Amino acid sequence: MLKNAPIRAYIPASDIARARKFYEELIGLEPKAEYAGGVVYECGGAEVFMYPTPSAGTSKASQAFWQVRDVEAEVTELKARGVKFEQYDFPGVTMKNSIVTAGGAKTAWFKDTEGNILAIAQRL
């Protein structure tokens, strides 16, 4: 049954070398394995596979998010590393320090070098 099988997130990249530099140097991920022209990263016990495709960055929705304990600390650290956070204008919601507090969570979004939208979130 699928409910008992591990699931792996996929992150598309049009330039694997450029994307690896972003994920490894700015985000701080460490490669676990390489295959099929891509790379596997392990994050909190789950895996993500970054794979080559010309369709990278075409989704207007978030590709993935990291569930963190302290979103403010993560935003501060990632900004110090050079990550640029998105600024959204949600009706009735205010962003403070690139973070939206709504729906039972604090969330901040950023794009990788491939145009993929990613997020970090803290449940309240």
C-alpha cells in the first residue's frame, strides 16, 4: 500500500550544476546520491530528487516546503547566506520580515535558481 511506502519529492532543474550550487552552498543540503543526471538530498529523514528537465520553474505553486521549529531564525540565516525571499500581497494578510502568519502557520517563500517556489513553515 502506498500509505506505507516512503514518498520522495521531486525538484526540477534546467541547470543541475547551477541548482546544486544553490542547494548545497546557500541552503546547506548535502548530496546523498547521484543518478540519472540528478542528485538526491535527505532532509529530516525524507528525500528529495533534483532532476534535469527543461520544464523547471514553470509551476506557479510551491514545489516543496520545509517544516521548521523557528521560521524567523531560518529566514534570518537563509537571508545571511544570500537567499532572496518572495514578497506577496495577500488580501487581509501582512508580511513581516518576509513571513506570513495565517492559517495556523508562519510561512516564508523563496525561489531557487531554477524558478521553483519553495517555502519554510512553522506550525503554530
